[in-house]
Amino acid sequence: MKAKSRAFLVRFFGVISISAGIAFAQEKATAQSQTEQKAAETITPPAADAPESCASFRGKWTGIWGYGIGQASLWVTSVDANCVAKIAYIGNPGAPTSYETVEIKNGILEWVCNRFSGGVCVLSRHGHELWARYANPVGGINDAVFKKIE
């Protein structure tokens, strides 16, 4: 009987140890992921030699699309000297989960913002706002005005 009890305890504590190890690893991975997310969310100053027509896009922006589409956010976290911006576009409140790089050309930020429909967003700076225009290949269009929130 003692052998069975000992074997049970060895298995039991082995499972507990593995579970604790997995929980610790998951907690560490979550903390690391949150740290990486915070770093990705950081809005860095534009490159010192970035043209103003590009640098002025840097920041967090929010706007409301017409036709019931609703709120969207644009995060421009960096702009380099060649007007290449790191952006995240999200159609709902919250932090972005992925970023892409887009070149700002002649004061216009343009990229495929809807991969499903192939829709393109085109944003231009007007004072303290970004005026946005959306169009997709099947004729869908929409407009929004984005305001800087950070």
C-alpha cells in the first residue's frame, strides 16, 4: 500500500510541478507580451530630418466613418526621414495588435485598409485634422474626419 501511495504522491506532485511551471511560463510570456505591446504602442518623435508634411501625421487619431460604419483609430507611431510611417489602423476601440509600414507621398497617407474588399484609405492633413476617403473596387465609398487624440 505504501508503494501505491508513494507512486500517487510522486505523480500528483509531478503534475502540480508541471502545472506550476506552465502557469509561470504563461505568466512570464504574458508579461513579456504586454511589455512588447507597450513598446509597440509608443509614439516616437519623427526623425529630425523628416519633412513636416510627413512628420505631422505622427500620433493617435480617431474618426467616425459615415453610413453607420462607426469609429476607427489610426496610430502613426513613427515617421522616418524618407516619410515611411509605422501605422496601425483599427476599426474598434482598443490597442492595435499589428502594424505595417506605409510611405507618405506628397502629404498623402494611402494604404489598403480593408484587405477583404481591397478598399483603400487615403488621408490628407487639413489643419489639425486628417480628412479620410475610402474606396473599394466595387464602388463602395465613404468619408471621415480624424482628430488627433495623442
